[in-house]
Amino acid sequence: MKEIIDSIITFRNSRGWRMTDKPNDLVKSIFIEAAELLENFQWQSQGFDESNVKEEIADILMYTLALANDLNLDVQQIILEKIEKNKKKYPETSKKKV
């Protein structure tokens, strides 16, 4: 994960974007990219462009990882913490044997 985040930050910083990538701008960008991803599924009967879906997911992840980095958040830690919280909120359902 560190290698991916470092690559994102290096790419951004080498283009001088660090000065404009403020948290509020990154959050806006995440929403914009999520809307672009949603467009792929707007009309389900028409299918979707797998290549575009991959690109939009990558954009969302890159902005999100940059935001987490800028806020000094440990991505792995916050995900694991959220999984544990969700386990308590949404316990496993018992599986009935037939």
C-alpha cells in the first residue's frame, strides 16, 4: 500500500499539484469521479464500459489515498477499524442447514 501511495504523491507533487490538492478539493474530486463511475451503470440494460469503470475506480482510489495521506491517516488501520465496527453493527447471520 505504501508503494502505491508514494507513487500517487510523487506523481502529484512532480506536476506541482500539491498546492491545489487541499482536502476539500480532493473530496469534491472523489464525488465527481464517483458520479462518472455511476454513469456507467445509469442504464443497466445497456451494459457498461469495463475500461472506463476501471479508470473511474482508479481515479476515486487515487484521490482517496491522496486525501488519507494528506490527513496523516493510516489507510490499512482505518479500514481494519471500520471492518471491526461493521462486524458489531452487522453480525453474521446464522446459516441454517437444510
